[in-house]
Amino acid sequence: MTHLNEAAEAANRLDTEVGTFVWMWFGRTNVGIWRVGVGLELGDGPKVAEIARNVDARTVPSPARQANFYADFGRSMLPTSRTGTRA
């Protein structure tokens, strides 16, 4: 999470929500999208849902990036089994 915090600090210094340099879409929104993806992989389901509520993926002009966000958000809301593993 240290790298995401550093990325957030850099993104907060930008004049725009989403940058356009080499179509990487770096900015506050993309950092939020990464937080959702990383949180999902770490198994932070409910926390991911809270993060995702504050991310407007529509500001990123990449349909693929938006789709990744919505897929990760949806996966984070799947229930866990009785053993605690992800479905």
C-alpha cells in the first residue's frame, strides 16, 4: 500500500483528475481504481466496496480500464464460503 499512497500524493498534485500522457490515465481516479484491484487481491472485500464508492471510473476515457474497475468491484462483493476462502 505504500506505493499506492505515494501515487495518491503525486496524483493530488495534478491539475486534472485524469492525465492523458501516453494514455496511462494517471490521476486520482486511476489510483482509486488500483486501490480497488489491490484490495480485492488482498481479500479486503467490504473495505474495497467502501473505496469503490468514492471512485468515478467514468472519468477515465478507457472502456477497458472502466471494465476492470467494475469487475473488481463486483468480485469484491461476492460472499465468502464458510472456510473463509473467496468463491
